[in-house]
Amino acid sequence: MSFSGPGRLSSIVCLWLSSCVASLFDSVYIEYFRYGIQIDGHYYRCKFVDVKCVYCNYGMRTLSMANGTAFYYCNFHGCDVGFGHSLNWYADTSIYFESCYFQGDDICIETPLGQMLRINQCYFEANGCIVDIYRTSTYKTGLILSIENSYFYISVPSLIKQNIPSGFTLTLVANNNLVGNTMDNSYFVNVESGDIIIKAENNKIPNPLTNFSICSKTPLKTSYFNNDFSDTN
């Protein structure tokens, strides 16, 4: 299925769903809408396969829980926000992006990060930031962001923005990622508020051109092994 709309500044939503538990979305192309897909209710255990949302205000915007939902080979390109995750502050137990593509989005994933968000084997290029954790639910524990086996190209001051209440702690797991950067004095994660625990292993910058730090704030606990986030080969 293919849909083309009047533009991101319009008020038109392409696909607007109340709830769609255990649904399959396969080979859907959406372009030039206010919201490409909006889901107001629960969408547990859904599968999104080869769904492409481009040049929208929100490529996809969700307002409820996605427990166990997975995205495979999806593409969010040229959107103000590629994927707006659980924007009514619901606490998802798990949502998963596998082999997805994000390019030219101001924000790739906007999330309150109720509990766990997992990103694996994804590609990010020319975006504003890849994950914007702008607030959180009432859960103080279990806030986990896992990013592994992915490629990032940095042309902005930070890949991840963390803005959670004081007393809350995010655990960031970042393993086996390849990072290309052209922004000097940039961060993998910029902690504006809240605390962070980091486990980072085997992350590499090939032929680094600039200084790059993994975090703007000293983590509560760290586990670093074999990372190269410096301006030396």
C-alpha cells in the first residue's frame, strides 16, 4: 500500500488507529502527512515490516503501550520526528527496532522511555539526534536503552538527549557500534537531567577527525572495555 498526502504542515493523518493488538503491517509506504501513522490505544505484540514513513511531521506517533512490538526493516526519512514513542507516558515493557533506517530526521525516536527500548543493527545518518528522552513515567527503575551493532554518523552535538527528573536513572547499554563523527566536542549521550549508568563495549570510531566523549556527565557506574572515543587512531 502507498499513500501520498498534502504535506507535513497539513492536519491530515494517513492511518489513524484506536488499538491494534497483535496486528501485522507489511510493505506500507507513507509520505507527506501531518502524522503518517497514529495509534491511540494499545498495540501489544505488533509487527511492522518494511514500513516507510517519509517527509511527515511525525512518521509514526503512538499514545499508548507497545509491549513486545517490533519494527523490522522500517524506514523513517526526512521527518520532524521519525517515531514518537508512547507519548502519553505509558511504560512499555519492551519495544524493538531491528535493521531499521533513519536519515534526515530532526529527531529519530522521541520517547518518555517508560521501561525498555532496544535498537539493533540500525543505520542513522544526518539526523538531529537518534533518541530524545524528554521525560519519563513514574517508574524510577527499569529505564533501559540498549543500542547495539548499529552505525551512527554524527553531525550534531549529541546522539542521545536525556532529560528525566532528578532521582531517576537511565541505564544505557551501547555495544559494538560504529560511529562516524564530524562534530568536535560532541557526546554520545548528553545528560541534561537525571542520572545514568553506562555499559559500553567495543564501540569504534574509524579514523576519528574530532574529539568525542561518551557522556556529558560522570555516570553513577561504568563498564568500559575496548572503546575508541578519542582523536587518536
